[in-house]
Amino acid sequence: MTIFPPRPIATPGNDTGNPDAWQEARQRMISLLQRRGINDARVLNAMKTVPRHAFIPGKKPAPDIVYGDHPLPIGSGQTISQPYIVAYMTQLLKQEPGRRVLEIGSGCGYQAAILAELGGEVTGIERLASLADLARDVLNRLGYDRIRLIHGDGYNGLPEAPPFDRIIVSCAPPEIPDRLLQQLADGGRMIVPVGVEHQTLKVIDREAGRFIRHDDLAVRFVPMLQETITKQQP
């Protein structure tokens, strides 16, 4: 759910048009990602496999808009992240098959699908019920029935189900929530944007009980909101 860089004005497209147009636009997206330094073949294959347009509700913009390198609105004031940020964070996460992944701020479910393509056992948390419902519906229709998508407060993570080998956060807290750190397995890695006006993507590795942190890209994400939510769905 990044806002980086500013998104263009979308022109209406036809969701029921030539499927080759989606495939061709997706291939152009892959070429762009490679030019921008995404070189993990598994990540590129996942980005090529997952149909980004399926996660955008309502009438779709034109294929080159959907697969352009910018965020797009998905309702409720939220966006689907630009492809480069999804690919970059996924590559940085170093996901391997069978590792348990917790995603905070699942939005429409696109990032969760990418992680599932890499063999992750994915649990996603989305604070907005409308988006959680959208994500479940799209993921199920596409056959990602092993992704667990929860409507809940991502600030608290999932304290009943740790540890997680990987944690990826798609919204920005003012500081790293300690509850998420405690849910990271030893040998695990967390990727999280942190900050208010100026945000930095932070990488946290847990080694022998110690947290090793370093700063990465300057980014801009929607803020992480702390809110108590009692309704949760498996």
C-alpha cells in the first residue's frame, strides 16, 4: 500500500478484453523490474505469474496502467503497492519454501499471493474488513486457498501463533512495534517501513536472540494505525 512515486491518472480499460494484453503488459512490467535491479529469478517468476489486475476491484484501468510501476486505488482510501516496491521487499525478505510468513497490512492480497508463489506459509492481517473480504475472495478465486487472511489489528501481530520466520509490513508505524519483534523466530527476518513524515525501510534480523537492524530505502507508505478489533475470521 505504498504511495511512491505519485500515481498517474488511470484511464478506463476493459476487464473482459484480450487476455494477451494483460500478459504483454505483465511482461513489460517484468522487463522494467529487471532494469531496476530485481534479479532474483524466483521473485521475477512470482511477479510474472500473479495476475495483478485480478486484485483491483471494479472496472480495471488499461493493462499498461495496471502493470505500470505505480500504486493504484483499491477502495477505502488504500492502494495496491507499485510493482517495484512489492518485488524489492520480497527479494529483500529472502523467502524460502516452507517458511512461515506474517504479512501486516495485506490490503487486497496481492503481496500475499506473491509470497505464496515462493512457497511461504502465509498469514496476512488486514485492519479494514472490506479489504480483508476482498482479499479472501480474490485469493480463493485464484486458488490460493492455503493463505490465511485475518481481519485484525496488525500492530499486535498474531501473538497466539508465533514464531514467524519472516515478517513483512506494508504500512508504516512511527517505530518498530515490540510485539512484532517478539514474534520473529531466531534466524528470521523482518522488513518494515518506519517513520511519519520521513520513512525508511528497515531490515531486522534475529540472530541468537539479538536483533540486528539496518536502514534501506527511503519509502512512503500509509501509516500503521493501532486499533482494537475484536472480529477475526480464519
